Amino acid sequence: MRVLKIFFLTLLPILMVGCSPATPQGSGPDPGAGTGTETPATVSIKLVEAYPGLSFDQPLDYRHAGDDIDRVFVVEKTGRILVFQNDPQVQAARVFLDLTGLVDSRASEKGLLGLAFHPDYKHNRYFYVNYTDSSGTVIARYQTDPADPNRGLPDSAKVLLAFPQPYSNHNGGNLAFGPDGYLYIATGDGGSQGDPQKNAQNRGSLLGKILRIDVDKPGADKPYSIPGDNPFFGNTQGFREEVYAYGLRNPWRFSFDRERGWLWAADVGQNKIEEIDIIQKGANYGWNLMEGSQRYSASADFDKTGLTLPVWEYEHSLGNSVTGGYVYYGSKTPSLKGAYIYGDFGSGMIWALRLGTDLKPDNRLLIDSKLNISSFGVDQNNELYIVDYSGKIYRLLE
């Protein structure tokens, strides 16, 4: 992922490349096929600061706890989680948890990268973080102080999963609970360029994958168990049972569509293509054989058979580092309802992507924001927010 490498592109005329996705493997919906064309938004969209009185240090994530308290949490790369009331007039944020002593954020793509609250957080007060330390990636569970809902307990840490990272880049970092109650984790291919260790295609590696684990049922030798319907559960081939989908380069933000049940993910490209995928159980998204729908590997035996193509992709004339978003189900921007809102860190472009009843993609440019879009988030009312790596949070306004 080049999400944290700050540089800008000279934008060329808008030319979006649609692609015809292959039928996904495993269970789940078929995103369909067809070639999309980009058109301007039919409603004028602008950006406004969501919390003018607040600024953040390299923010990377925006979450709510799902506990019916109208507050939000912002993750800072260096290791802090801040909490504040979801009020545009708010003037101060409080440190919810400070992990700066554990987090290695020295490289551009390392740090405190993700936060997720347990579906039953209201009762068990469990939340989960994804960060890098000096050795690699750590997935850990923490608990909130029962006497203070705005204070995480630093001594409550329980490490669920830790694995080495061979390079400093491509660490993924997103984690979220699915509608099935399982924890999903995005991992990059381990870094460098071109996946030199071929981790993404290696099902014996946790890198370059979407992982899926059951955090509520400890296993015999792990603090989590493997869902019985994971695609490689019980295999005898040495594949990691945590793997839900593979062949990803550096998925930077995924989210669940609450109505369609789809798992949307944005995968950052190498030299040419940024892609949007609908993640299917057991599917192979092609990296490093493909970049987007195009051939990447120089291997003479390259074959797209069995590979799942993106539902949408764009070239680097429009941006160099895709940031995944959410399907919008709020009420304040009605023209966007049902659209997947995503952007690009390098160019600041924000788009709305729809897959219609015929599943043909329709991609529309909403705004050229000029922001370094590091993440998107939603509050408890399903309203959408844009996280600017430079320190501000924005929302869209019609």
C-alpha cells in the first residue's frame, strides 16, 4: 500500500476503466459483469468539516462503538485512539487508549492501523486493534473501563494473533466484524514490490489475504477458533485455516454492505491499476499474477481461469492509492443512498459506485477533494465521514 506516501499526481482527463468480473468462487453473490462508464454526479456535492474544533495527528480510522452513545473514535497512526461526542460543535477529544509505547509507526505504512468493536460491546466492552510492532502485525483485544466508557484499559490486552512482516510496507490493517459475528482482518502481501515472496498466492501464508476468525470461542491452541465454514477449514495441504480469501496486494479498507450482505474491499495497485472487489469466500483475486484485471506476472503459464476479477478498476491517471469506503445508508445525503463511496489517497478524488439491478457498474465522480483520504467511516446513524490524513474529518453535503 502506498496510502501513507504523500505525493500528488497531475490529473489527466477523466477516463475510468470498467471491467468484466469473473464469476466469483465460493458462496455469496455474483457481482455480475459489464463495462461501466463514468459520468458526473447528478447532484452537486461539497465537503464540509465535520468537527471544525478538532484536529488529529495522522488519522487513519473513524469508528463508532455501537453502544447507543453518540460518540466516535478516531485512530491515529502513532498509536492513540481518541474519543469525542459526535457533535459538530465539539471542542475537545479525549485519549481513549494510548498504545504509542507498543506501536512501531516509524515507516510510512506502519502504525496503529485499525479498530473494531465487538458486536456485543454494549455488554462485554471488548474492542480490537490492529497494529505493527518491531516484528510485524499484532491483533489484540482490549476492554473498556466499566466505570468510564471513554477509557480503554491498557492492561487488559490479550494478543489474539501476531505474525511477522518481511518488509515495512503493505501491512493491510483493517479489521471489522461481519454480520455473521466473526472478525475479518485484512493483510497485505508483506511488502517490497511485486510480492517477491509470493505470499498472496500462498495459502500457507497469512499475508495478502482476508482472514476470518471466531473470537468468541477459544481453540485448543489459540485464543480464537476457526469457523467451520471457512474455505480451508480442516484441510490437509498446509493451508492456513484463517484464510477467507486470497490473492490481494494490500487491501486498504473493507466494509460490509448491510442490505446486500456484500463485503466490499479496495486493493491498492502496483504501477497501473487500483481495484474494487466484492470479496467471496475462497476466491483468488489474482495478485501477483494480475494487477486489477490486467496481467502482471511475466510467467509464461499465466491463465485467468479460477481468478476473480474486480468489479471496478481505474488507472493511475486518476490516482495511485485507492481507499475503500462504505455503501451509504444515511439520510443526510439522499442522492447517494445505496452507492459505494470510495476515494483515492493520492489524488483526493471521491466516487460513488453502484452495481445496478443488472449488476452493471455505474461509477460517478462526486468531488475532486484534494484531500489525502486515509479512510472513511460511518457513525451510529449511518452517516458517512471522510478522514483526511492531514488531520481533519469531513462529511459530504448536497
